Amino acid sequence: MKKEIHPDYHEINVVMTDGTTFKTRSTWGKAGDTMTLDIDAKSHPAWTGGQQKLIDSGGQLARFNKRFAGFTK
């Protein structure tokens, strides 16, 4: 491998939606940074069977619903 072209690979902390944490290695952020997830396998409808609601953190879901409100089959 060529030297000095690859990002730094270090350990970070990940906080799941239910508050549990774990450590993993990543190129994201800096060593020791904490990544807090808005959606993960415990809260995403694809893995939970659609029982939980998605959190509209950036207003994207509201914009989508407004844009396609009149759309019918």
C-alpha cells in the first residue's frame, strides 16, 4: 500500500438509540469521538417490522409528506 494516502483508522464510541454504547474502529471523526445514532437496527422500521415511528430530525419527512400528499394510485 502507498503510504500517507489512507485515512486514520482509530477507535470511536457509538451510542445506540436506546442508550447502549459500544466501541468500534472507524475512519469517522477523531480517536475517542462519540457517534450518536438517530436511527439504528433497534429503531428502523425495516428491522422492527414498522412498529416504531421514524424521528423527523431535519424536517425531511415533513417535506416529503407535503410534496407527495396528493399522490394516489
